[in-house]
Amino acid sequence: MIEKELWRIRGEIERIEAQLKSLERMATYSSISIWIRVPETEPSPYPKIDFTPVLSTVATALIYIAYGLIFLVMAGSPLGLIAYGDYIIYRRVFGKRPQPSPQNISLRQP
């Protein structure tokens, strides 16, 4: 009877040891999954406004305006010099018109 009890206890010990090894293997190969989620914020009552395209368009327009002004100065300078030269020639050829003197002006009296 003691021998049977020893065999039974020995069998239980082996079964528990096998179960322990199995649990150790399961713990070794187990994986842990973690989900991280950003808490939701309350939606803003105001619309989201992105000024980047507007600022980009304004910068581009300013650059084109600067290019235009540079072109006008470069192209207009020779034309301005020619027009000024023509004006000087005109003044020399035709001279100044005589201005009426205050003595020649007659005042009407009623």
C-alpha cells in the first residue's frame, strides 16, 4: 500500500513537472500586444485655415512685380533718354513762347 501511494505521488510529481515545463515553454514563446491610442480631443468649432498657399501666391506675385519693375527701368531708361533729347531739341528749335506782360493786359471797366 505504501508502495502504491509512492507510485501515485511520483506520477503526480512527474505530471506537475511536465505541466510546469509546458507552461515555461508557453511563457517563452508568448507575445505581448500593446495598443497605444491618442486620446481624442474635442473638435474645434472653428475651421482649420492653412495660409501656406496664400502666402506662396503672394510671394510669387511680389517676385513677378519686382521682375516687371526691373524690366520697365531697363527698357524705359533708353526710351526716356530719347524722349528727353527730343524735348530739348524741340525747345531749342521752337524756343519759348512770349508770355503776355502785365502792361499789355487791359482791364475792362464797366
